[in-house]
Amino acid sequence: MSMVEFRNVTKRFGASTVLNGISLDIQAGEVVVVVGPSGSGKSTFLRCINVLEAIDGGDLVVDGQSVRGDAARVRAIRREAGMVFQQFNLFPQMTAIENVMFGPIHTRGLPRRTAREEAEALLAKVGLAERMNHYPSELSGGQQQRVAIARALAIKPKLMLFDEPTSALDPELRHEVLKVMRDLAEEGMTMVVVTHEMEFARRVGSRLLFIDGGEVAHDGPPAELLANPPSQRLRDFLQHVA
Amino acid sequence: MDFDWSVVWAAVPNLIDGTLMTVKITLWGLVGGFILGALAGVARAYGHWALSGVAQVYIGIIRGTPIVVQVMFIYFALPLLVKGMRIDAEVAAIITLMINSGAYIAEIVRGALLSVHKGLREAGEAMGLPFRKILLHIIGPVALRRMIPPLGNQCIISLKDSSLFIVIGVAELTRQGQEIMASNFRAVEIWTAVALVYLVLTGLMALGLRFAEKRMRIL
């Protein structure tokens, strides 16, 4: 069974069609890198998977459950899919470790002690053990994003969604976030990553989706697509992001 | 003219009674106002359209009419409209302050809730939390910190507004001042003393406010 199945999915915002009949499967263990020009629908593609956007047509099945189900089903899907945002979206009133403990306590009903132990281990994993009692405002962008990754991992998802995780970061802080993501990929985590980091796509991605005008224009191995772009559109796009 | 302190000393027992009544009306009025305001504010920010509409009408009526008219209506008109209803001046004053401050607090609550970055809500949703928990644990605490300055403002306004309840004869501080003055005609001493008591009360509120702001960093 596929982890994610898009079945002729359409999504509209008002009069404009953002996703125009997308069909594809994502298997467990894949690292899918999604690229495309701004406004192409790539973020919407990602946000439909954990139902932050509701689809208008077709069906989308995540870990065997349709996104068209009731509120309880939708919450179940979201607990299987961790999300990392461009703007981090850490809870500002909580320290790093409280951010990471929050999900397990409130979604899995974990006792605080266990949640704290798990959170400590996760923060150590993203290299922030000694920063766990800092508030988000006291952390750099790269550190905040690593806390956000730990927070998403804390609900023990089967799938991780990244929405331009390095786009709000200074160039010298990007590598620390990308390294955490690469480690995660090497552990076998299923990942869908919307990004402009072509180097990451080439080295870590197992599959590249080029979305343009609400459609998947290309779908294939990253190294091949990037070395020999099969279309002028992809060539143009690569020139702009390089 | 000379400022005669003995006049003030003689008035102290009555001024204390008035102060206690003012504090009582303000305190209960604000407790009710906070509850009403929180409910109406959440309804306005996130409620079903019907619920939000009810809250909007409530806020519109209260903000659109003077508090003196509101208390007169509740004390004099309501018992005529509702057969067999009797209302005591103190209760009328407390109820008026509740619904009056509640309307303003509702707008403070709504504004603070809507000012919280929507990414925080999405982060909670993405974890699979129901909206109730997101509001209680994520948006609420951030919004609460932003509400402190305007809420403090409203507390001070409500305390001073309670002086307008003089019109229904409830024995709050201003009414006490008026009665003492009517018996001894010492306007300078009495109104100075009354003003000082209000200053002390609002000063204490301002201090409490500053303490709350220090305790909770505004995010």
C-alpha cells in the first residue's frame, strides 16, 4: 500500500485552479523533492496531504485514510504526517523542549516525564541538547527550524512534510537544517520536501517532482532530471534558481 | 479659603463605606465582564455566524449607548417591563458594569486572538489537535499576553465609570462624597479626598498591571 495516493486531485482558490488533476503515488521510504516556480502549486500540493488545504476534486489517501473523511479522520492523518513550515511556527510562549513535548502530551496523552525524556533525545538528535531551555526568540533561525523538526518528529509520524524549510534562513544557517534532513532521509523516513535547494534534491532526493501550472510536469530521478532537463520549462526554471 | 482637615477626618467613615462599595461593584462587575467578554470575543473571532452575530449585536448596543442610560434602563425600566421583578441598586450597578465592560473586553479579546500569527494555529492543526485545544494551549496564552495592556486600561475605565452609578443612588464613593457635601458644604475638602481615593485605587491597578506585564513577557 502506498503512503500517499493522489487520485486526480484538483484544488481551486476562487477562480484559479491551483492543482489540476494530479495523480501519483508516494511509497514508504521515498524522499520526494518538489520544485517549481512560485505560484505553481507546490506548497498547496504539500498542504493537501495533511489537509491544511481541503481538496476540491478527486481523492487523496494518506496511510490508507482519505482526506475527505470527518474531523477525527483528518486528525488521524495529521498525526501520521509531521509538518515543518517555512516560518518555523514555534510556540513563542514555550521553551524549545516545551515545544517538542507539547505534541506528545496533547495528542498521544503521554505523561510529562516520558514526553520530556523523548524530547531531550530528539533535541540531542538535532544538535540542540544544550539549548533546550531557550525560548524561540533566543534561538537563531537555523536553531528554531531544527527545534521545529524535532517537534514534528515527536508525534512519531510515518511521513514528514517540509514546506520550504530553508527559505527563511540565511545561507550560512541552511546547511545545519539540511544536514538534519539528510540524516532523517538516511534513517529511512518518508519525506516530501518542497524546496529550492537543488543540491539537496540531487544528493538526498530519491525522486523529483517538477510542478508547473498546477500539474506535475516531470516526475523522475533527481540526478537525471537535473543533469538533462527534458523540457525548456525545467531548463528555464533551473537557470533561475541556480 | 483654608483647607480644613478636620472635615476630611470626620468624613472618613463614610468615605470608607463608599470606597468599599466602589471596589465591590468594580470587582464583581469586572469578573463578570471578563467572562462575558471572553465568551463574546471568542464567538466574534471564531464562532458560527449566528453566535458571532449575537455577540456583535450585544457589543453594538452596549458600545452605542451611554453607561448612564444603561444603568437607568436596568434599574428603572427593566422592573416595569418584567412583571414582578425587583432589582436593588447595588445589583443593578454590578450587572451594568458587567455587561458594559464585557462588550469592550470582547473587542479586546477578539483583536488579540486575531493578531496571533495564523502559522501557530496551523502548527497545532498539523499535529492533529482539535481546535479547542489549539485555542486553549497555543493561541489563548499568546493572545492573553497581548491583552494585558488594553485589559488594564479597561479595568481603570470601569472603576471610574462606577462613579456614574450615582444616578441610581447606590452608595458608592462619589455618591458618598455628594451626600457628605450636601450636609457640610465643604466641596474643596470632600472632592479632594474623593479624588485622592480614586487616584489610589487606579494607581494600585496600574501597579498590578505593571507586575503582570513583568511576569508575562509580551510575545
